Amino acid sequence: QIAEGINPLEKKQAIRQEITFGELWDLYWERHAKPYRKAACRNDESIYRLYLSALAGKKLSLITADNIRELHQQVG
């Protein structure tokens, strides 16, 4: 990668600075769910806790189609 002009350290640093799925959820919750979806808030929170919290610690760019497929199979 270095020979191709790509710095692997920059990629690692970018991933470290990226937000996690849990942080994205918190942003959604504060900016969208609470102010605009008051009636559905409890349902959204339950769905997150039951199904999506397993992805909370993952960086967004590291969530793969396989992760989603696996989650979908568990839910189904």
C-alpha cells in the first residue's frame, strides 16, 4: 500500500474517528425521534434494545452486509 502511495495509518485513524452505530442511534434519538415521533418513541427504543444494540459498538464503515443478514436471520 505504501508503494502505491496509500498510507495505512491514515485509514486506521479515519476509522478511529468515525462514529459507532450506537452513537448514530443517540443522534437519531435526540434529533429526530424525541422531537418528531413522540408516539413511536417507546417502540423505537424497544426495537433498538432488542435487535440493534448488538451493533452499538461497531464503527459504521465496519458494518457489513453479512452483519445485517445475520441480524435479519436472528430477528426472523
